[in-house]
Amino acid sequence: MVKPSAEMSRLLRLAQLAGREIMDIYETEFDAREKDDLTPVTDADLRAEEVILHGLARDFPDDPVLSEESAASACLLPTTSRFFLVDPLDGTKEFIARHGDFTVNIAMIDRGTPIMGVVYAPALARMFWGEMGRAAAQARLHPDEHLASVEWQSLAARPPMGRPLRAVASRSHRDAETDRWLHDARIRKVAAMGSSLKFCVVAAGEADVYPRFSRTMEWDTAAGHAVLLAAGGTVSTPAGLPLTYGKRDRGYDNPPFIAAA
């Protein structure tokens, strides 16, 4: 049975604890408000971030962290080869609409590459992790379940063999350029989904490709990218260049990319 490393186990626990905070609010009549960049935020985002940042500071004191809700201080991120990217609640719009496909994202970056990542969808009780050079895996995990009892199922992204391509695309941010790409690639079967789960369903073999042309930030993609890479998939720009991280000169946003098996 595949098992995470000790470092990954710490990240899995932090993601689960953050998921517990999120679900405590999800089950109430919560309020949403608008940030300066006009995107929504809730108390669930802030409480989940607090849990994760506290845990990373304790378990990885030498590694800087860039997290979505504290991104106003991104200019202070040290220029180091290894750091964390965190999105405490990816898919806030899905959370507000109660669609369920929102996630907790934690990724470790080393020299521009996501080498370790966890994606947790607490409302769906699905957890994914990927660790370069080790494995990628998934399991059913409820926020209150004992993590040590989980049996992990290995992930291996597999290209289609003699069947039509299956795509997954953003529910809230699908744009005309994505539609053109899907049309040109002659993809007829497209599932709509929120958050970084789109990377994970490709890693799990439930879809073959995830094209993204609308804007994303590094913390949106790094954890799912790590899962897909560890499962044998790829994430590259339309020009075929690898998607990298630590793009300080861009303000930590991403170019368009194609995630594929």
C-alpha cells in the first residue's frame, strides 16, 4: 500500500484540520464579502488559512509561505529555492453556491517545480496528494476521520487509448478561448467543475485534459499540479513550456496552461 512521507503526512493533517474549519462554517448561514480585487472571501477562508499558516510555521519554520489571503505581503516573499504556496479555500464561489467542489490547497515548491502537494475537498470527502519521486494517491476522508486509518489508492494519469478525449473545465471561469481550444481539439465530452479538483480528476483517470486560459494565481494551481505531476501527467503552456512557480515579476499569476494525462 502506498504511504505518504513524514513531511507529506504533516501537510495532509493540516489540510484536514483546515477542512474541518471550513465545514463548520459551511453548515451555517455564513456571510460573504468582497476583497479589494473584487473576489469573494468568507470567514472559512480566513479560519482555514490561520490553521495552515500556524502549522507550517511550526513544522517547516525555515520555509517561507505565500498564501492567497495574505498575498498583499507577497512582495516580502524571500527569494528562496523552496517555499510553500497555500490556497486555504480554493473555489470560494463554489463554497458560497454550496456546490461542494471547493478545496484546501497546500504545495511545496522547489526551484520552480511543485514537488509536493495536497488537495482536500472536505464536502466531497476526497483527499489527493502527490510527492515527486514517491507517489500520487487518493482516498475518501471525512474531516473528523482518523487520518492514520486511511488506505491510499495509487494514482496514475493515463492517456486515452482509442477513445475520444474527455475534458474538464472551470464552472465559474470558462471563457471563449477555452471553448475555441476545446472545439479545435474536437473534444465533445466536457465536465464542469470548480477548484483544483480539475487537476486531480485528470490524475485519477476520470478526465484526460484540463485547459485553462482565464487567469489563475500560483496558489490556485500548485497543489493540483503537484498531484498530477506525481501521477505522471504534465502541465504546460500552449507553447509547450512547463508551468513554473515563483514568478515574482508577474505578481505570481499564471499564463494559460494545459494540464493533461
